[in-house]
Amino acid sequence: MSEARVQPDTRERILDAAERLFMESGYEGTSMRMITGAAGVNLAAVNYHFGSKEALLREVFRRRLAWLNRERLRLLDEMEAQAKGEPLKPSAILEAFFGTLLHMGTDESLGGMTFLRLLGRTLTEPADFIRTFFAGEYAEVVDRYKRALFRALPDVPHEEIIWRFHLMLGAMSYAIAGTDALQVVTGCELDLNNEGPRAAELLSARVMPFLLGGLRAPLPQFAVSPQQTRKTEPSKAA
Amino acid sequence: MSEARVQPDTRERILDAAERLFMESGYEGTSMRMITGAAGVNLAAVNYHFGSKEALLREVFRRRLAWLNRERLRLLDEMEAQAKGEPLKPSAILEAFFGTLLHMGTDESLGGMTFLRLLGRTLTEPADFIRTFFAGEYAEVVDRYKRALFRALPDVPHEEIIWRFHLMLGAMSYAIAGTDALQVVTGCELDLNNEGPRAAELLSARVMPFLLGGLRAPLPQFAVSPQQTRKTEPSKAA
DNA sequence: GTCTATATTCAGATAGAC
DNA sequence: GTCTATCTGAATATAGAC
């Protein structure tokens, strides 16, 4: 990376501004003029540096997901090496997958809470090119973690595990992205916005027990077919 | 609001088309021309009948949420009357809140799966007017259900209950709205799209145990006693 | 109530001077 | 690499005939 010290690097400023604005207003709701205005650069600079608005969005994510994917794979490799062939604990798998994500929220150089919220929100953007982009970016990591969960929960049908993976992703995404949306719905302000870097720790303590509780909940009747699974008694709260 | 004649009712056709297109492409991603084209009506008809695109969106939701809110309140009233002052069971509360929602997915006259997915997806739309609209529509029902949960879980801090309400809403919304988005992420096709009316039953059997497991998961350490905010070990492992 | 035609604004993208 | 000026198309909305 060539450090443009004299100037605060046009490229980076565009990416930072786009990251924040896509988070606040969504992809369709953010115009190039809003981005270049906020970044303090010329309108033409986006197309010069990135080629198009779509390509800009992809680059906004690529620079963050590169680290996230690498870290998630590294942690899984490490845990599996230590386990010497034994299945991992579900809680350890979730901690690696979601904890790594939440860690980004504490580190501004990894995008901080802005990127976390952008990521959660963008997963529901309907545009086709966004969905195909994420499919490619996530494929390897999700496949590895899915297989780790299959081994960790040998009595649970694979389809059920995939469903619960979906549900955990959904809960986590809303917990992060929908902070203000859901606050409006539940009419109650949660202490996330004012906490800055600590927000991710608070989130983690709140969310991880919920996810584990959901993942290990009793199976629905019709899903138990292959071999009668011991009903995981959902340890009562409080 | 005056009744139109025998016609296939321009107003309804616009609402139906808008419901589907907003679900598929989002609010910003759907143009008036797409809507009037799909509905087979004139472009000017939307502004004649509804006044603006924003007002159209609100009306799309109002005609469905009227039933949903009424039914949710009715069920809660009924249960509370039968309980004669005793707290309700958490599972009964969730069944009333989320089961009513899922029931709409089985009934085409209530919008079917199209509306369910639209609702889940629209909760994350960043536009301001959408968020304030939902705040007003949801206020009463959410307040009533929150209070029912407070009574049902007297040992759990209110803030924790609200968080878990958020998380349940998020999981449910993604399970419904993000069907294709998350399928792309997890790289696995779930049997939702082809099941038609049965989709809601399948969803219910899959999702309700997960939600209950999450709601009743062990509490994070710091939520029990307000002073110590230690790093939390989310209780038991596998 | 429905339609045509149009006003107005704003979007993404680019050509070409510097 | 950066900037001005502009192209082209599409968006919402409305005026006014029928």
C-alpha cells in the first residue's frame, strides 16, 4: 500500500464515507453525490478509483471481510488442531464465529460498529449483485463452520443445524444492525449507541447466551426421525 | 374510500402489486412505473388513490397490520382473562405473538408469505419515515407483550427481556425475510419457497423451539447483579 | 376515475482540460 | 489524479383533457 502522507488518501476517504452512508441510508438510498460530498472529494473520483457504484460497495466490504474471513478460518484451524480429531464444543464454535465478528466492533481500524451495522443491514438488501457478492465472499467460511457444527452436534439432523445457523445469523444481524429499528419497535432505548468500543462487549455478553440457548433447544418433533435424540432440557432462566 | 364498482378494483390491484414488488426489490428499489406496470393500471393512479409513494407504502402495511395487531391483542386479552391474574407461560406468550404472525403466511387473504417476507425485510429499511411509521403501528402491542413477559419472567431484569425480545424478532424476521439472502450465505437451500401455505407451519415448528431456547437461556453474569461487569462465561457448555 | 403529456429533480457516468 | 461541465436516463409528481 503506497502511503499518501501529504494527502489523506482520496481512496480511503471515499471508502470510509461510503461505509458510513451505506450503513445509514442503504445502498439505493445513498447517492454518489452524498458520498463524495461527505468525503470531500470530487464527484468523478469514485468512478476513477472504483469504476462504478456497485464496484464501490464491493470494495467497501472486501477490505473488511478479508480480515474477518481470515481470522475466522485461523481460529477454526487452531481449535481443530488442538482438538486432535475430537469434535469441538458448540460454544467454542459460536465464540469463534460470532466473537470474531463482534471484535471488529471494538477496533476502529477494522471498521468498528459502523461496519458491523452495515454488514447486518446489507445482508437483507434485495439487490441481486449484493447477494451474489456475499455468496462468494462467505462460501468457504460458512462451509467450514457448518461442518464443524455437524461434528459438534452429531445427533442433530444437518438440516436442523443449518436452520439454526440461519436463525443465529438473523438474531445477531438484527441485534447489531437493527439497533435503532428495533428500538423504535420495542419503544425502548438500549445502551448500544453511547457505549462506543464497549458496545461490542456488551453485545457479546447479551447475545451469546441467547444464541447458545437457541442452538441447543429441544428439536421439533418431526425432525427427530433419524435416531431419537435426547431432548436437550433448555436450562431455565433465572 | 368510496367503493369502486364491479372492476377488479384499481386500488387493491395497486396494493397487491406494491406489496409483492416492495418485498422483492425494497422500497427504494421499486419505482412507481414498476408498480403500475405490474398492476396494469395507469401511472397516475397511484398518486390519485394514495397521494404519494410513501403513503402507498404505509397503506400496504396498514391493511395487514390492522388485522395482526387486533388478533395479537385479542389473544393476549383472552389468555390473561383465563389466567385470572396469574402470570402467563412464556411459551404461550411467544405462541400468541409469533404464531399469529406465522398464521398470516398460511392465509392468502391476509397477505400470505409475500406479506410476511415484506414485513421482515422492511423492518431494516433505513428510511426515516418507515421507522416512525412502524413505531406508531407497533407501540401498543409491543408494550402489552413486553409487560406480559415481565410478569412471566419475574426473576429476569427487564432490560434483559427487552434484549431477548429484540433477538427473537431478529431471528424470526431473518427466518422469514432473509430466506433467499441467508440461503445464499449458508449455501444451502431450505425448503421454504416451494411449500406454499405449509411454509408457515414448517417455519413455526423450526423457529419456536429456537426462540424459546434463547429466551430462557442462562443470564449473562453482569445482568444478575448490576455492579460487576465481568467478562462472562455463558454458563454450561456441551 | 382514468388517461396523456409533461414538469422537475436527481441519479450514475464520462469527456476532456489541467 | 483531480476537476468542471455535461450527457443520458429515470425518478416522483401533477396539470388538465376526457
